[in-house]
Amino acid sequence: MGGAIARNLVAAGHRVSVYNRTPARAEALVQAGARLALTPAEAGRNPVAITMLADDAAVEAIVMGEDGMAAGLAAGGIHVSMSTISVALADRLDSYHRERDQIFVAAPVFGRPEAAAARKLFVTAAGNDAAIAALRPVFDAIGQRLFVIGGRPSQACLVKLAGNFLITCVIESLAEIFALTRKGGVASEIVFDLLTETLFSAPVYKIYGKILLEERFEEVGFALPLGLKDNRLVQQAAEALSVPLPFAAIVRDRFLASIAKGDGDLDWSAFARRATEDAGLDIGPAENGTRSPS
Amino acid sequence: MGGAIARNLVAAGHRVSVYNRTPARAEALVQAGARLALTPAEAGRNPVAITMLADDAAVEAIVMGEDGMAAGLAAGGIHVSMSTISVALADRLDSYHRERDQIFVAAPVFGRPEAAAARKLFVTAAGNDAAIAALRPVFDAIGQRLFVIGGRPSQACLVKLAGNFLITCVIESLAEIFALTRKGGVASEIVFDLLTETLFSAPVYKIYGKILLEERFEEVGFALPLGLKDNRLVQQAAEALSVPLPFAAIVRDRFLASIAKGDGDLDWSAFARRATEDAGLDIGPAENGTRSPS
Amino acid sequence: MGGAIARNLVAAGHRVSVYNRTPARAEALVQAGARLALTPAEAGRNPVAITMLADDAAVEAIVMGEDGMAAGLAAGGIHVSMSTISVALADRLDSYHRERDQIFVAAPVFGRPEAAAARKLFVTAAGNDAAIAALRPVFDAIGQRLFVIGGRPSQACLVKLAGNFLITCVIESLAEIFALTRKGGVASEIVFDLLTETLFSAPVYKIYGKILLEERFEEVGFALPLGLKDNRLVQQAAEALSVPLPFAAIVRDRFLASIAKGDGDLDWSAFARRATEDAGLDIGPAENGTRSPS
Amino acid sequence: MGGAIARNLVAAGHRVSVYNRTPARAEALVQAGARLALTPAEAGRNPVAITMLADDAAVEAIVMGEDGMAAGLAAGGIHVSMSTISVALADRLDSYHRERDQIFVAAPVFGRPEAAAARKLFVTAAGNDAAIAALRPVFDAIGQRLFVIGGRPSQACLVKLAGNFLITCVIESLAEIFALTRKGGVASEIVFDLLTETLFSAPVYKIYGKILLEERFEEVGFALPLGLKDNRLVQQAAEALSVPLPFAAIVRDRFLASIAKGDGDLDWSAFARRATEDAGLDIGPAENGTRSPS
């Protein structure tokens, strides 16, 4: 993901330094015209520093660690966090950068890796207005559209987590009705066509409906444990705001049962197999594969 | 709904007899060119007899009752049930008509009343292939598209109930994320735009998202108790097929709490108020209105 | 169950007529001193007529059918329904008997078959006060204690269904914590001892905790499909009263998944296997037995 | 809680040093014969050091902080954690003390403050066998019974969290059936008597059933936010072990809605008000009191 974004920035003519804990992974980008930064601090010595990392811990380590990115970033510099991090960490980063006269913008993106490569990401940004305006050329280089969410950076994280949660609701609800209609003798393809050509004609139903239909769970666009992580983050945010989310609770249990049953290395949409299985239907070969239960 | 469909049939040049338990309600149709049938049996004396009624009990009474529609229908005649009835009743009607050498086709429709008036319904038909083929001109006169579901009439009912259930999943999931993001200080309009212009760009999100945003629950497109009824029917079908539907259970409780709290005369989407309320948010004036709890 | 009750009535010196659709089943009772009734109406020709039947349909057929029990019962006679029937049927029976100047008392019992044999049932009665008082010697002959629930017979059915529902909550909650602690390496016996010797020292935890510990699901005290039926009845009553029951919804899905996975001929407590299985734990040999999924 | 335990230790003739961040709170104990420790390290200079603190953060600060308890504890000394801490922290404390050649025993207790004062606590201990044996006189001085859970200290925390979770299942299930039967016109006192004198005759039903009946939520035995915290801890433990807990998810949402609606300063059992409220029943004056929603 980070690689595709950086490549698009280079292609758009931006001057890009790139840091990766495994420098070999940055090689292709360097070939493409990026400069290699040897430390996060070095990568931070730019007007804008973007992070796209696996989880909260990685962001903390890279930004706030010794010789971290914030140490390199000048006063007035902007740190843009593009990965899905927790609302709490976004709030902490905001304070952290403020104390250093730096600016923090959260700009998580929607889209699977193919979309990133094709500059088709949707960017959701929150934070300082002027900073977001200044970042326009950056966002234009990597995505098809920018949505400005609000003035507090963590709001973009909240919306991103809400969006990912909404995707899981689509997956679970499709899994339930496919199980129901399949047991009633209706071909799932017919149900899929009916839905996606009428009221439910959105990419989310087409993409995930197709994956469910074809049981294409071995092709990992987003790993199942990361799906669980995002579910945990949305529930943590919901707890901090005192908002019950009953659908999120159902999905959480689906993720946990999936990991317990050895589906942890499949695509996150594979939690759909639980609804299938609970209906007494065959869930296909993946479960009986080489995966061993955790 | 039935009125709009009959009007479109008349307009398309079909010869239409119309029966309504309250004859005055048929008057406009008679003005438009339909013939008034004084009993269900009389309405049945046609090659094709269509029912569009409130619930299972009404269908049973009209079709199988004394002087009922089936008594008028000739051998080889087709009964088309267009309202949302239970899978079990559809199976019983199929047997009932078979015993009389009649043909039963279930053809429930998707679409709110405006769509019916505009010939924009989606028709989902199941039953005898030749009968469905023969009904083409009828379906063309009332809807924009026909989906053939399968050979057993009740399969169309199952799919219709599954579709309605999927709509309630959209409503609940939207209600949850609107509550979450609203408590996080994000304007729901922004969340709505982001969703409906990206991954979730389907009519179902646009229509219901808008209703939720504008709290337009007093405008009853489909009454809340009918929503509960359809939830009950999908769960009955699921029980008969041994299929757990955890999302349907959540929605059921939302409907029950809505009726318990006096929201029973609002639009079915008003169960979304429960997620809002559970988050400690103000649910607007409707609740404090004149409605008294059941 | 009915047999054990009748035997205790005979033993207590009551004059007992007995009707069973399969007369051979009544033989042992006749040996013990009961008189054989050849029709329900004949069984009804007594001051008090007791029904203990499998489900609503059986009660309807025996009581209200042609030559049914109510046809034999004199004005002023009392019909006591001791099986677990629906609230709606109890209300209908109440009207039905009233129209015939008969009295209806619902008196469902708590206790497994062993308790019935040992006169250790708990009787919960609702209906006309004087009738319940008159029935005292009957209740004393079959149970250890009478609880008077209220003046409307169906209230006893509601409480009975609520009680059965509460038992399922105990089973599910025990199944969840056994799965959790077992995966944490704690022997379930230790957890069982701790609970049942402290805050949770009630028969319900001892009885069902033991069954879960020993996976004694093949020994059917109460068949799983009857458990699902009672869950359906409590949810129907809850729907009529507009009361959401989230725990009942969870249990319902457990029952459905159990039937879907071929556990339908086990004891009702076997739905506990679902929590075990969802945790990725081995659920023992029963599942891999000869049962085929429905 | 800590005070009552310390008092019982003094009364049993043990030599007790006591540390409290607010020294004035230790005064009564000093009067009773305890010695005042001015730092956690000083309190640690004993063969056995007991912690009974509000949450994980407090335990971390007191034990592992600068001049913390572990710094005072000699090699071979035993740290006994009696409050409800997370499984993860117990595992970390175990390693931490091991590295210092110290011994860590987790020994959380079951019982409300009255039980602590009356030496009626139930102690659940896990860890090194010899250490638990050596601690016998300590446990005897404060509780009525010891349950040894296993060899890994965190196992006692897991069981304690499971036990607290089981209590919440009792509260929720009682709340649901009280709502149901109350709407059916049955006095809750009758339901309470029936349950607690038959299958459900355990302290947990008597204690919480009584609180629910009398709506005695203002009397805070255990604060609602602490109940939510324990729910979070049990779910974290469940996530680490990949165990879905659907009942815990329902309870979590009850806690969140309770805080959202301004019930956060009531007893933890007050989440029962949500089932009452969702049934459209009046939940009494507490909600309309002076509490303001969070």
C-alpha cells in the first residue's frame, strides 16, 4: 500500500524520500526516483512526512521513537498518517506534534491495493484546514477524491474505522442470506445478480458478494487478523464515546471463531464462512487444508 | 401498491377485473377502465388472477375462502401472488392450486409505492417456467425488470424476505455508525456523502441514509409493524431451514423495542432510533409526541 | 411425564381415568388401578381433567377436537393443562372453556422425569382462585410445592416459558466460560467446583454444569427440538408483549445451528457444544457419529 | 476491600505494614495495630506483600514503579495480587517477579465488601504450589474458603473474570424475564420466589434478584464503570485465547448504553435497567434524577 502511494507521488513529480525498516523493500522505489532515508528522522526532514504502517505500535515506534520521524520534522512540518490507526493514538499524535510546533493530519484511505496502484483511493482527511489545503497536490497524486471530515485529526480515523465496520456488516449480512437462500435451493448467483442490479448496486456488494460466491478467501487482500484489529479499534473508539454497536459485536465473534478454527491466514472476508458453517453447509476445502488451529 | 399495479395493467391495455373488500377503494380503477368484481371468485374467473394483500391471513381468506378466488379460477388458470407472504403459505398455495389443476406463481416485488406508480418495480418470480414466460407482458407492464428465481414458487418469497432483511441490515448498520461518528463530533452529512459516493453508492444507502439523516420517520412508506412481520417471516423460514441469522435477531429486538416505546406508527426505518437512543443521543421530537406506548 | 403424574395420583387414592392415543401406553397405569378411557371425551367426564401433551397442536386436537375432552367435561368442570403450551393457546383455551361454563387452569410443572416420579415437581398454577384451591389435593399428590402465579391461566405458561428460558441462559453462560477457561488451561472441574460451592450453588448450575462437564448429551432428558420449541414460544410471547430478549436470540441461533449440524437428537443442553466448537475446541465424538445433518 | 482484608490479618495476629497513596486512609488500620509504610518499597520489605488496587494501572505503578513494592521485596518474597487485574498484566507480573527471584501469586477474591469484613470471601489462588501452601494462614484469616486454580498465576485472574462475567449473565437474564413477566401482568416478587426457591436457589439469584426487584441501584456495592472494565478484561482475555463470548457482547452494550444514558454512577447491576426500558417499562426515578448523561 505504502509502496503504491509513494510510486504515485514520484510519478506526479514530487520529491520523495522513503524509509522502510527493511531497506531492500524500498529498492524499487529508489529505482523509480525516490531517495532512500536511512532513519525515520531523516525521512522526517521534509515539509511533509507520510506514514503508512501496519498498526499503532509501528506508528508509535517510527514517529515518537529515538531518532524518530518527529525528531527530523521541522517546526511547521506536517505529519500525515494514512494507515488505519486508533482514535486514541491519533489524539496522542496530535498533542505530540503540537508540543513540537508541528502539524498532524490524519488521512486514512479507502481502497484495496489495486485501487492504490491505480490512483483510485478515496482519501478522508481531518485536521488543520490550511494544512489539508496545502496537502491537496499530495492527495491528488494518490487518490481519486478527497473527503474532509473535520478539524480534529482523530475524526478521520473514527470515520475510517466506521467505514471498515460497515464493510464487515455487508459481508456478514450477505453471508447470512446466501446461507438462507442456498439452503432454500436458490442458486447464490441469482441472489447476487438480483441484489447488485437493484437496490444494492454498490461496489461493496459486488466486490464482497463475488468473493463469497466464489469462496475466494485464499487470495488475501486484507488479512483476517487485521480485520479483527480494526474491529477492536472501532469498539475501543465506541467504548470511549459510550456507543453500543451490536452488529460489531456479532462480527467480532465471527473473527474470533475464524481464528480459533484456523482461518486466520485467509482474507478478512473469510469470517463469512462462519454463517455458512452454522447453517450446516459445507464451507469448502480451505478449512480442511493445512492450516492448524491457533 | 395493488392500485398502482392495476392502473399500470389497465394502461398497458390489459383487460382487468378488480376486487377489493372495500369496493369504494376500487372506484378510481373502475374509472380508469377496470371492471369491478363483486367477489374474489368473480375476480378469479380470468386466465390470470393477481393478489396483492396485507398478510398471510388476507391471502388465505381471499384465495381459499368460501366463494374465494381459487373457486373462480379455471383449470390451467394462473394465480400470481405479488405481496410478501410466508414461505410456508406459498408452499401451501402451491399444493392447493395443484390439486385444482391450477398454477401458482409467486412474484413478489421490490420497490416503494412511488416505484410501483412509475412502473419501476423489480419483479422476482418463481414457479412453473411456461407460466412465468406467459406472464411476461403482465410483468413488463408493472416493473422495470424480472428476475426468475427458481422452480418452486416459495423460493421467490424466500428471496423477497431475504432482500427485506438485507435492507434492515443496512438501516441498523447506518444507524450504528451515524451514532458513533455523531458522538465523535463528525457531521452525519459528511459520513453520508463519503459512503454513498464511494463503496456504498447504492440506492439502499442513499434512500435510507437520507431518511435517517433527516429523521423523516413520520412519512410512512412501509409501516413499522409490517417490518416486524417480515422479520418474523424471514426468521420462520430460517427456522424451517435451520439457518441461524444473528443480524436478524438484533433487528427483531430493535423492532420490538420500537413498538414498546411507542414508535409503532412510524416508518419501519424508525427502528434506527434505538441505536441513536442507546448511544445517549437525542432522538428528536417524534418520541415525545402524542403516540402512546403499546 | 404424564405417566409418572398419573401414577402418583392413583397412589394418592384419587380415582383416575386415563386416555392415551396409543392405548398400550396406558396399560401400566391400568394395572396400577386407573380406568382406561377410550376417547378424550370419556376422559373428560370427570370433575377434573388433566392434559400433559407434547405441544400446542396435540392439546388443541385432544381438547377441542371432535369427541374431545371439553365435550365430555360438565359445566363447572376443571381442565388443568400441565404441559408447556403457548401463552396464546392458554388464552384461547380459557375463552373456549368459559363459553362452555367450564374452568381452565394452567399448571405447568418444573422438573425432569425423575422429579415427576419422585413427587418432587414444582407446580406453577394460574387461573380461578377457588379452582386452584380445590385442586390442592391433586397438586399435593404430584409435586413438592405449589406456586400460584396469577388470575389469568396463561400467566403460568408465561412464567414456565420464562423459567425454561432462564435455564438456557445458564447453559449458554456455562458453556462460554468453560470454553474460555479450558482454553486458558484451567480444568473445567475446578471451575465447576468453585462456582457451585460459592455464589452459584443452585441445582440448575449443578445439574447442567455436570452434564456439560461430562458431555452427557446422548442421555436425552428433554429433546433438543423441544428446547427450540420452548424458545420459539417464549419469543412469541415476548413479541406479543413487545419485549426484546437478546439472550433468547443468542440461544435460538445455538439451537438452530445444533439442528443444522446434526445434533437434533441429543439432549437440549447439547446446544452448549456450539460455544465449545466456536472456540476451536474439540466437541467430542457425538458430532462425528452416525447422525446426519438435517 | 483492602482495608477489611488488612483488618482481618491484624486481628488474626499477623504483623501487617500498610501503604496507601492517601496515608490518612491507613489511619484506622494503624490504630488497629498495623504499621504505616511510607512507600510501596517499604511495604514490600516483608516476606509477603499483598496488593488490592483499583485497576491495572494502579498495580503497575505501585509494584513496578520507582521505589515500588518489588524494589523492597527480597528474593524469595511473595507478591500476592488480590484485586481483579487483567490476564495480560498477571502474566507480565509473573515474568517481572521471576526476573527478581521473587514469587508471584494471583489470588483474586469473590465477595462484596460486607463479605470481606465478615471473613467470608472466597479466595481463588494460582501460582507456585509451595507458595500457595505457605500463604494458607493468610488466606484463612480473610476468607471462608480457598480454591486453587492452577500453576500459572494469570489463571486465577481468568477464572475471576469468568466468574464476574457469569454474574452479569445472571443479572441480564433476570432483567429480561422480569420485564417479560411484568408486562404479562405477573408480580416480579412471585417470579423471584418461584426461581430462588426452586432450581435457581443460589446466592447470586437471591442477591441480584432482590436488587432488581427493589431497584436498589443507588447503593453502590461495585460501581458500574468497574463492571464495564471487568467486561473489557474478560473480552480481552477471550480475544487473546480466540474464544467468542456472545453473552459478554450483549452485556457490554448494556454497560455502554448505561453510561451513555447517565447511569454511570449507579451500582453495576443497574445495567439491568436497559432490558426494562427496552420493553417500554418505566425504569423509576433514578434516570430522571440529577445525573447528566456523559
